[in-house]
Amino acid sequence: MFVTTGQAGTALGCSIPTVKKLMATGVVPGVRETGRQVFPLAALQALQGRPVADLTVLGAPEVAVLRSDAPAKVDESDREWIGFGTALDRGQLLAALSGWWRCDPARVAAGGVLPVTVAGFVVAVLTGLAEWESDGTVGTAGRFRFPKARLAGYLTDLTAPANAATPTDPQDARLAGLLLGTRLPSVSGGPIAYVPTTTAVDQPDTEGGVTR
């Protein structure tokens, strides 16, 4: 059985474009792409049951969140893609998600972990954020990347979350286990949002960020 993207958006508390973005990443199994695009009912029910991320265990007052789009091809020297998608291999994903963003890099690094969300669901987790590089632009238009970022975890199926990475660092494995597949709502006008960790209250999703 299937539901429309509008019905899925109502059930998940997000817009139709956000539902379509989630479907385009490949993390929802059983999506029907021919003819009218529809959302599998079983997948919707599984997503409705996903818990809200408990950020109180992270030990920092706030955590940065990377609000990603579906993957898009780019012509850049250090990466082929931006965004998140299950068709990308681990190296492509890391390059796509580790920069360049408009952000406060020290603020990102202070959280110790960077959850990557699509439609308010954590689909990947980055760590190793202690160092960053600037594109040289002065002021708020500057973009940054984290050259030593590690892909601690990522999903290929959001309805049955299992880490597709094999982190060797126990802390990376712990953080990925805590965050992958959870709901982590955030509000921002750009790709990076900053979420306080003192509460774990669900909110409607308003994602509209991109990973550039």
C-alpha cells in the first residue's frame, strides 16, 4: 500500500518538497518512481515510530546539525557530489558532507559531533571536527570545511537503521549508535543549524538547507 507525498508530509510534519527530498536520497525502501510518485505506507509507519534524538548525553550545551539535500553533481576539485544519497560510496559521502558551508567553525567543532539530517531524520554522523579550513572569504559569506572529518556512520535504510560504516573508534561507534535514525528537528536559514542539547522536544520539520 502507498500514500501520497502530501499524506506522508502531513504524517511526518513536513512539506511535500521535504518528503520528496527524503525519497530522493534512497533511504526509504519501496518508493514508487514510475508514474505518480508515492510513499510506501509501511515505511511511513516505521518513520513515524522513530524516536527523537536524546542530545542531553552529548556533554555540550549545543550541537551543530548539517541539514542536507539529496545528492547533486558538482564540478569541484575536491569532490564530485554535494548532499546525501545511498548511491554514493563512503569516500564520496565524506567529501560531499565535510564542507564547504557558511558556519561558525569553532561553534561546530565545540559540539564534537555533526549529525547530518534529511527531513529531520539523522542519516549520517560526522566526527573529527577539531580542525577547519576557510575559503578565504572575509565576513559572514565565508565558507569552511573540516579536512579531518570522519564518517562515523551513515544509513542506507531509514526504516531499519543500521550503521553502514564500520568505525574503529569506540566513541565514533557510540555517537553513531545514539544518533542514526533518530528525529532531530532544527530551524535554520542555511545548511547549518545549532540545536541546544538541554531538551529533546519534537517540533515540526522546516528543513530547507543545502550542503554547499
